[in-house]
Amino acid sequence: MLHHCLRRFTCVLFVLPLLAPHLFCADGPHVLRDAGVGQGVCLHLACGSAAGSDLTADIAGAGDLLVHALALDAAACRSVRAAIRVRGLQGKAMVELFPSEGLPYVSELADLVVVEDPAALAKRGVGEAEIDRVLALGGVCMTRIGEVWRREVKARPKDTPAWTHPFRGPDGNRVVPDAVSWPVGLRWQDGLPINIGHWASTRSWVAAKGRVFSITMTEAANIQPGPGQSIDKKQWLVARNAANGVPLWKIPLGTSDPRSDLTPLNTLPLATDGELVLAPMEKGLVAVDAASGEVVRTFPVAHPPVRLLLVDRTAIVVGWEKLGRVKMWNSVDNAGSSLWDVRVPGTTVGAVQAFDIDSGTCLWQDPVPAQTVLALGNTAVYLVQGPSPVTEQVVIARDIATGKERWRTTHAQLGEGADFFLAGVGGDVIVLARHKPGTVNFRTRCRQAVVLSV
């Protein structure tokens, strides 16, 4: 049976009616072509009946789909299994006997459902509603009706929530208004089923339009002989099907896992609009086609990117000349540990730059080292500071389209001490927080919060 686990990603589920159907000639080899689905998971229901014993193998052999078939009787199960074995498609396709009741799948799992005998399924208690339950958003259902195949698509609403940034959106607010039914449960797990570096393997992830994109080191290429911590763990940008975790593509980034800095404040720069994925590659920034994994554009960044926002068609990039650190966990027993350090500018040299993502053109730049950048509407807000120990901080707001400065506020105007973090923006306010010693995340525990009006 197909069974996967989910790590760090949860889908909000919808139950939607299928769109108006289209009819196609009942020619088995063309079912996959007419469906228009080439990757993901296919469920073949009532296999080995009306369309013969070869259709399951035909689907598995014609594309990059993982096919799980359910046969209504033992004879059909044997014949379909034999066809799979003769074609050498074990691992891409498998068949089992239909269970006693219902479909044995989690909701919204399949990119393609092929229904070979809907009348026989209905007699087993599986109707259109149950088939719709297991079909993913944007998925296709091909149903054999007499001598033709009916094609229906489960619509993906235009307002389906996306997680375009590591903290959901460019405002850094990890709250969505949609209701979630509990328990959520596990669906799939990315990469290898181990943490090969002992620490968190996935340093950043985003999701949009049915795909999840992550920066991770848990790939087979990183398994090498020798002590685990002494091996350089290369990072990859990986795309997976959000519904079932099937790998779609991956590309090497030319970067290495830092082996420490585990606080979520060090999430790597990554953003998507569902069509493009923006990610660091070596010491630069690239735009990757979300469907194919092809690098389509590079951006002339002034420094290696450390923070990234995508607002409409504009990318806002923060880069530093050198990486610095601030200790968040003041441990007397392990004062030298960098495990929970927060990355900050290491010098006074850095830049905030805005790029048109369609052309790669730099729209504007501010040659300052920003600790963090967030956006609210058409305003970018960033906190500027030098290396640790920090003696001066400035909060700056700029128009995203033009780069025109709207206002700036120094830390001295907000009280003593240049020890603020930019915690979040929302509504018409900006929240700054002071770190509370002994904690590793100012977003959940801080010793003081200051609210500014945008």
C-alpha cells in the first residue's frame, strides 16, 4: 500500500465538486495522454475488468506515475499482477484486492484516479463522493462509461492558501485564517528516513500550487563513509508533490549545511509564487522554474543572500559581506556552543536590493547590513545594524516599487539598548522585540515588545 509520512508540512483540505466532464474514446493506451497527468500518484480502481489486464501496466510504463491498483476479484488481481511483472514495472505499479469497504487511502492523495467500472464500485459502496475524497486538488479523474472515458478535474480554488515564505508570507506572520481539522496526521516524509547530520536536515521550505520546495541535505548523495559530522553535507533544492510527497525534481545548490544555527530565525532564504522558486545558489540568487527545476534566471546580488522576500513580481534580497552570530542561549555549561546562535551581519558592509523577477533587473538598493526584512502591502521594513556587539540600530521603511524612503526610527528613540529583533508586521503595525536571555526564539518569548505604526 502507498503510505507516506509528512514532516513539517500540512495541507488545508477542501471538498469540491468536479468540473464539467470531457469525453474521450475508450482506447486504453491513450487514457494517460487524455488525462494530461504525467507525475505523481495514480489510483486505478476496479482494474482488470472492462479495460482488460494491461491498463495498469500501460499507465505505469507511459509516464512518471506511481500506480496503485485495486482489483474487485482474485482473478483480476492475478492477471493485472502478471502484466505488471511481464513489463518489469514492479516498484512503479502494484495491485491488491479491494478491501471490505471504502477506499484505503488518505484524503486528497491522488493526482490521477482511473475508474474502470463505476457500477461495480458503487455496489461495493464506493460512489462519486468517495472517489472525490481521495482525489487531490487539481487532480484528474478518468471514468469509463460504456465505450468512452469521462475526464473530470477537481478544481483548485484561486484563493487556495499558499505558504510562499518560510514564515508563510512576506509579513512573517505564521497564521492562516483557514480552519484545520484535528488530528492532522502524517502524510509523507522528505528525503531519507534519517537525519544524517544529527541536526535538522531541512533548513527551509515553502509551498504553492500543489508543490512543496525545500532546501535540505537529507539526500543519498550525502551518504558517505566516515564520521557523520566530519563529512561536508551538500544542500539541494527539492520539489515534491504536496499531496503525496512524490519527488518531482532536485538541483544542487553548491552550498553546505552549517551543522549548527538551529533556531528558526536562521531559516535559509527561499520564496515562491508557484511558478518560480527563488533560492540561493553558491553565492548568488537564482529563479527556478517550479514545474521543471530549470534555472531560468540569475540575479546580480551584491553579497551572498541571507534574507529574501517575494512581493508580487519584486524580490527583496538582503546580503552581507560576512556572516556574524549572536548567542541566544546563554548556557553556563556550554558557553562555546553555536547550536542556537542567530545569524547577523558580521561587518558594516551589506545591501538591501529589490529585483524585478521577470527581467532580473535591480530596481533599487540600499547599501546597509539589514538584520531582517519584512513587507506589508507595498512597504518594505528592515532593521539595520552592524556586527555584534551592536551599538546602533535603525528601522527603515521604503516603498517597494520605487525604493523611496518613507521613514526611519533609531533604537535610541525607542529606549535604551540596541538589542531589537524585527518580530513581525501585520494590520498597520510593526513589532520589535528584545531577546530574553535563556531562550532561543524571541517570537515566542521576549523581555520587551515595541509596536510601531507603519
